[in-house]
Amino acid sequence: MTKLKPMDGQSQSTTANSEVKSASFICKLKEIVPKAATPERQLCLKWSLWILIAIAYHAYFVAAVVKDYKRALALIVLTAIGWYLFLYYRLCKVYCTPKISATLGKSLCSVLQKLWRARTVKWIACFSLAVPFIAIVLYCTSHDWRRLNSLAGIVAIVLLLLMVSESPRKVNWRPVLTGLGLQFLIGFIVMRWPSGALAFQWVANQIVTFLQYSEEGAKFVYGFLVTPPNICGMYPVFIFSVLQVILYFAAFVSLLYYLGVIQASMTPFAWFMQKLLGTTAAESLNAVAAIFLGISESPLLIKPYLTKLTNSELFAIMCSGYGSVSGSLFAAYVSFGACPTYILSASVMSAPASLACAKLVMPELEESQLKQAEHMKLQKSEHKNILEAISNGACDGIMIIAQIAANLIVFISMLSFLNATISWLGHMVDIEDLSFEKILGYVFFPIAFLMGVSTATDMAERVAETTIVAELLGTKVVLNEFIAYQRMSQYIQSNKLSPHSQMMATYSLCSFANFGTIGIMLGALGTLCPEKKTVLTQYALKALLAGGATSLITASWAGIFVEQPTFCEPLIPKNCWNITAGLNM
């Protein structure tokens, strides 16, 4: 082996000189390169950038409004929402709300509580609310008194819920009456008030337009399976067309959740419902979230607090899940002939009604730990960036599509087998055309008749329409709302449902209240809070009943308010080319 020779003096001096030169070069380089920005400078740069973006946007906004304010209506609405969120979270919540609540909040609440204890004040308040209510109902039904029948349906449903209540004598009527009253007010605004109806119709159209963009991605991946040739009997494949909207919407919701838009937009509405209905922060927030999110997604917002909830609060969360539908299924229901405005208004109206029905069946008998919104901190997204949020949201949508497809295949197949079996049994005793749907129609006929689902003058026609809607209700409860809406589309195509009956059926079916979703609910909440699994299983069926009653009450309000229902047809191609006729020529 060769040994390393020691360095002589000249080599050592050369090395030292090179090190000195390198050090001096690094020092000069540090002087040239700017130092890291201080936190104050970073904050200043950040705000400068946001101010420049805001100036540029508002310049564009003013130009768009000046050119054509009608064309820029969507831009005006989005800008107003943005300004509201900015003013509330950056100014009011930071500077105004704490001072107002500290100075006026407690004193005002104590004064109102003292006034409410006086029996005279209660009677005056009840009278001042009852008179406008009666006047509005009579005015809305003045041109057709048969629609007043829907009010009997509401009374019957409330009495039924009171009969199955856990503690009928301990029911706190404030959340029940205010919840139904808020539902009544929302229904009047979106169904009867012309300006409110136009605004809601505009929002529904924007949602449909937004969801239609999912077709572009689906066409690229699946081709003609999404938009097949216009040949009679050749329709778009359901799983490759309508259900793909779920992927698109799930990714979009995940993006909004990551950006904090979902949490920020829902908090004010939850606070309003909490103060008005007297419900707790957790159940109010979940009820608002259920308007847009699914049965298993909305509880994620309050995941850290599920173990602290009382039995009544857990019941309200289950009821809100059963009484609503997911926004991702909006396009699927519309494809079956459900009017977009009806689906959207049903989702909004069900939020306060679900809390009202929940507190009627399961009154609060414990002391809640989450009475105020200040006791809660909303769960933040676990995603690291925007792309991860979108990608994971789309992957979550795949699971939803798989569950829907599997359930549809199994339930429709089992329904066909069950109908064949029942028809065979009926044929043995000379009862023809007996089916599972017909049996369900007889079971649900009384409640459908009380709701006034048909306003036909001929009693035979009225009974026939009522029986059909009752069959749809039974199909929805025993199987699911997808199959019920699919059956409804068949009745619409065969002209067996009037526009009024179609509207009542659309509202009545707009909820997740069916036996199949019990497993989804127990699986979702049981995973999030295993400690409460016993409570969840104990009250699952009653929560299902209360959630189903929510959509029935919503349908009854629609029967009172809507004078000229909209007729919506299933999305089936028309003027198709009949290959069979061409071949036979």
C-alpha cells in the first residue's frame, strides 16, 4: 500500500490562502443576496398582493356590470357573498360581535326571558303569529280549497310523531313550533312570493348548469356511453352519465372544504337556527350541513364533539341525515323527472323541519355541553394542498357511485323477484295484478290521502293518483329514493300523474329515509363515535320515522303554497330514429 505523504509548508500556505479567499467571497455574496424578509415585511407583501388582486377584480366587476348588469347577475351574487363573508369574519366577528354580546347580549336575553315568562306576552305573541299564518294559508288556497287538505296531513304527521315520542309530556315546543314556522316561511318565500320564486329558480338553474360540466369529463373517458346516438331505446348508460356528476361534485365540495368556504358559509346559518329554535350548536350546524353534504359527510364537521353529545342531540343528527339528500345526487334526481327547484327547496326546507321533528320525538332531557357556537371549533381539512383535496374528493365519490350501483342492482333484482312471487301467490286465489308496490300503496294510502297529493275533481282519478304516490312512498321507504324516482319517471311518461301529484311525489321522496340507509348511518356515526353505538342502534328506527316525516311535511307545505305546479319530464331523447321500423320497411 502507498502511504500518504505529509504536506509541506508551501502547500499548507496555499490551502490557507484559498480558504481565506472562499470566505471573503461568501461574505461578499451574503451582502449581495437580500436578507430574509421579516414577519412584518412578509405580512406587508401579503396584504399588498391581496389589495392589488381586489382592485383588479373590482375594476373587472364594475366594467361587467356597466356593460350589461343582467348578464353579470351571477357575478353580482358571488361578489355580494364574498363581501358578506369578508365583512362578517374580518370585521364584525373580530371587533363588533364580542363587544355587542358583552354589553347587550346577556341583558337583552334576560329581558326577553322575563317577558316570555309572562302569560300575557305569550298569548299576544302566539296570537300575532297565528293570525298571519291563517291568513296566508287561506289566501294561498282561496282559488282551490282542495289544497287545504294538505294542512290535515301536517296535523296528522305531528300527532303521529307525538304518539311515538319518548317523553310526550316533556316536549319543548319552542324548537318544534319555530322549526315548522321557519319551514313555513321558507316555503312561502320560495314557492309563493314571486321575487323569491324567481331567485330560487335562478339558483336552481345555475346549479344545473354547473353540474352539466361533468359531462365533458365523462364524454372524454366513456365516449358514446354518455351521449349515445339518437336511436330509440338507446339511452345514456346511467352509471357512466348521471352518476359521474357525483365524482365532480364530491371533488368540488372537498375543494371548498379545504379552502374553508363550507365552514365559513354554514356557521352564520347554524348560529341563526340555534338562536331561533333554541337548539344546540352541534345539531344546528349538522342540520345546515345536511343541506349540501351527504348522510355520512355532514357529521365530519363536528367529529371531535360527537362523544360529548346528549342522546337527543345524536337523535337530531340522525334525523337531519335521514331527512335530507346529498347535493351530489341533484342531477340524478333531475334525470328522473324531478324539477330542480323542487329538489333545492326541499333540501333547504328540511333543515329546520328535521330539528323540529327530532325534538318532538326525542325531547332534550340532559344538559348539553355544546349549547353555544363558541364551544365548538370546526374540523379543518386534512389535505395538504388544493390538488390533494380535489383528488381525494374524487376518490371518495367513487365509493359513493359503487354503493349506489350495487344497491340499485341488488334491490331492483330482488324487487322483480318479489313481484313475481307475490303475483304468483295472488294468481293462486284469483287476485290478478298483485304486486309489492300495490301492497305498499294500500299501506301508505291514508297518509298520502291526508296530504292531498291529488286535487282531481273526479274521485276515481283522485284515488288512482293517490294510490300511485302511496306506492312511490312505500318503494322509497322499503327500498330507496332512487328506485322510487325511477318508478315516478315511468308514471310521468305514461301520463298517470298530474303536475300537482308529480310535485307532491317529488317533495315526498326527497330524503334518505329508507331501511337501506340505516346501515350507512350506523356505519358512519358508529365509526366516528364507537362509544355511542348502543344509543345509535336503539333509536335508529325512530330517527328514520322522524326523518321521513320531514319530507312529508315539506310536501304538504308545497301542496298549500304552489298554485300552478311545474311539469318536468325525464331526460329522455325525443324524435329518435327507430331502427326496427327502418329494418321492417
